[in-house]
Amino acid sequence: MARLQAQRTGLTVLRELHIRDLGVIEDAVLELVPGLTVLTGETGAGKTMVVSGLGLVLGGRADPDLVRAGCREAIVEASVELDAAHPARRRAAEAGADPEEPELILARTVASSGRSRAHVGGRRAPVGTLTELAEDLVAVHGQADQWRLRRPAQHRALLDAYAGETVAGVATEFADLFTRWREARRQRDELVEGERARLQRLELLGHQVEQIDAVDPRPGEDGELAAEEERLGHAEELATAAELGHRLLSDPDSLDGDDVVGRLARAGEQLARIAEHDRALGELQQRLGEVGVLAADLAGELSGYAADIEVDPARLAAVQERRAELTGLTRRYGEDVAAVLAHRDAAREELAELEGADERVAELDEEVDLLQRRLLEVLEQLTAAREAAAEELSGVVGEELARLGMPGAVVEVVVGPRGEDGGEELPDPGREGGTRRVGPDGGDVVEIRVAANKGTKPRTVSKAASGGELSRIMLALEVAVAGTGRSQVPTFVFDEVDAGVGGRAALDVGARLAALARTSQVIVVTHLAQVAAHADHHLVVRKAHGEQVTSSDVLAVDGEDRLAELSRMMGGGDTAAGLRHARELLERCHAVE
């Protein structure tokens, strides 16, 4: 259990799998732990349904035929304990999960009608989100589900993971250069391809600026002119009103020999004679005096205003003409003079940019050329690093396969150029055809080829082996990468990885699974005791026959119960000899570890 205890901290692991009404499983909960977990049981008990359920909750294809007979839907839930830095935590948060929760709950429901639903962290999510999360969390290697071997990009990802920093550093530099090169090229192409539109825009903006400059509006001029036009248009009425106001206040002839100022003065004199006898009247007399002074001042100002008013038809015409010019601008370029001036300033800035486009194209041409030369240099370094890692990985995987009962297998990890249908064209004068196809991850296509038997030509791994052999090949690859401490996912699931092997080879398969479990969580469906004996955690799927349906239970076994299961798997049954052989096998496996 030392291996198990060593992994309890700082890992992302699958903690629990709950399956209900899926195939023969009525309701089962699998408690999972770090290290190596094996699932065993009699044929037809539902072991494969466990893998199928896990595939569903990881975004696999929903098959309504998997729903248990007589039930409306099947439900699978997985609880994943996420390390704080794991990328799946960010993706789950984007889907609505609580980023502070240490465990992420993934769920999938499949109705007998065929409808499927997915949930991430308790929130409804597209099934595709489960698939995206799965690629960072769990790699399922089953008889019919070798997605990592069937996707060319995964071949390159496995090689890069094995190579580690010798490839990662160069790949990061290449990706950065590629992004800058593509952006510089895009900007240059847009400028060149948009030359006609640029010239048309230059002409339009130039015309607009000329129109505005010809009028030369001042900030606030439109408001000032509107006020002046209003005054000039009513000059006679304004002068007449001011003169009448002056006369009524201070011209005696306007009020039958008396005026307002005179009357206020006489009223003040009357109050002054008697105000000494009452303070209140004295205050009123004082205020009356203030009104008299104010009326006299107002009369004088009205007289001056009337004298200043000038009836000037020529000036009125000039103001009206100027306002018409400003109105022509505001109709085209903004609601007022301020908006027109803002438009002119923006047009001038854009003109400066467009007029400098030729110079910018030259700068971008130089930048693109420099980046292309550097890209080619780094591309060669990246390809060379991958080729060196590929040769090493081929040897390591071949050694692993020999331990896994495939001693005649030949493994080739081939690094070749991208095909014409992938990536973008990078000019390469030193290459036939003058170009190379590249993407953010370089210009290489990696293919893992295998000849499962001597004398056969290596072919792409997904076509060169049976289901069981594919699982062992994948195990060999994963063990090779795990040996570098750079596994791509934290949890691996193998279904029938031991198909077609037995005896010593089966023990080796179990030992390699145990080796992988030193750095990752490994879950294995097996029918061989030699594999199961290496496990840290042993789950047994047992079938019980009811009156109408078949249901399965999943039980963790240890001690004597585990010995009994191992004995059953070896054909010894519940006999003393069988139990003794099981104990010897268990001791032998753990002694090796």
C-alpha cells in the first residue's frame, strides 16, 4: 500500500462512479482510490458495463439500448477530485461549476427514447463539454475505444510528452513565432488586398476634411450665430421695447406729467417726514429708497440698450449665410459644430494612417521575412528533437511490449512532414516545391506504427493490431511516458488489456500496470488473477438473479475474500489448494513491486 499512500496528496483522481439502470447494473457505486484498481467478476456480470458507464459520463456516444430493460433512463455520475492547477478546473468553471469546490461532479443521463443530457458541477451542459473535460482527465483504452491511437494529433502529443523539455522549449518558441508570423502576414495581406478600398477611402476622407476646413467652423460658433441672428432679426422691436421701458420709468411725459422714478422719490419724501415715529415705517421708507435707486439705474440701462441696438440688414444676411454653411456641415457630419470638428479630427487621423500604409507594408514585408527565416530555423530544431525522441521512444515501447507478451512486435515512431491538407504554407527556398506546411505545433506529423508479429510490415497502430493488442500497445506507450514523469492525463482505464495472454506474460502485464500506477490512477477490467494480484484496490462485480431482471453489485474485497476471488479466477474455486495458490500469487506480485 506504500504506492497508494504516496499518491493521496496533490493528485487529480476519479473518486467515485455511480451507475444506475445501465445494462445489467441496477444500482452500483464504485469507490475508487489512487494507485491500481482492478475490476473482476464472472462473464456477463457487468464488468464491461462499468467501462461503458464511464465512457458515457466522459462524453461517449449514447446508446439507448444500454438502458436497463423496463427502465426509462440510465444515469451515470462520476466524482473527480481536481488538483487546484489542473486545466479541467478552468473548463468546468466556464461550464458553470463552482471553481472553489474540490470535487467536480460529472453526470450523464440516457433515456430509453434515445435522448441524452449532460451536467457539469450540477449545471446543465452540452455533451461536448464532457468530452473536452475527459481529454484532460481520463484515457479509456478499451477493445473498441482507442481514441488516443486513432487520432494522429495524439501520436504527436504522446511523443512530445515523452520528449519533455527537449521538445517543449523549442515547441513553445515555434508556437510564439508562428502566431506573430501569421498576424504580421495577415496585416500585410489586408493592406495589400485593400489597396483599391484604401484609395477610395483616402479620397473620401480628403474631400470631407477639405469641406470642413473650407468653412472653418469654430467651437460654439453655431450657438453664437443663432443668438445673433435672433437679435438682428428683431432689432427694431427690441429697440422700441427698451425705449418704451425707459420712458415709462423716467420720462414725465409718459405718465401725464409724472414718471415712476419721480413718484418713488415723492413717496419716499412723504414717509421720511413721519418715519421717525415708527421703526417699521422707517424700514419701509428705506426699502422704498432702494427701489427708487434701482428704478433709476434700470431706466438708464434701458436707454443705453435702446441706443446700442443697430438695425443692420447686411450683418443679418451675413449671419444667415454663415449659419447656412454650418448647417450644411452638420447635416453631413454631426448634430452640431462640436460633432463636425470631432469628425474632422478623426478623419485626419485616419488619413495619416492610410497615407502611411505603403510604409507600413514595407515594414510588414520585412517583419514577415525575418519571422519566416527564424521559423524555418526553429522548425528544423523542433523536427530534429522529435526525431531523436521518436527513435528513443520506439526502443522503450518495444522493450515494454516484449514484457507484455508481444516479444515479436516491432514499433516505429515516425516523424514526417505535414500533408497538403493541413496547416499553412511557409516559404522554404531550400525545399523542393518552395514551401512547407506548418501549424502552431510545427510542421511534423507523428505516426506510431506497429508490426504485431515478425515478418510483417509496420502499419499505423490502429490498423495493425487486435483490440487486446491495441490495449497493450497503449499500455506500453503510457508506461514509457509515465516513466519520464510527464503523463498527459491523471487516470487511465484499461478494458481487457490482458486479452490473449496468460502465464508469465500476464504477470508482466500486471507489473507494467502497477508501474504506471506509481504516477497515475489506473483502473483495469481483467479476467486474469496474475493481473488482479498486482492491484492496490480490488473490486468484484457480482451478479444476482432476481425474478425478472438481473442486477449486479460491486464489492471491494480484501483479505480472505480477495484470496477467494483470485482462486476463482485461477479455476481453483473455494478449495484449500486454490486459496494457497492465490496467496502465493499475491505474495509473489507484491514482493516484486
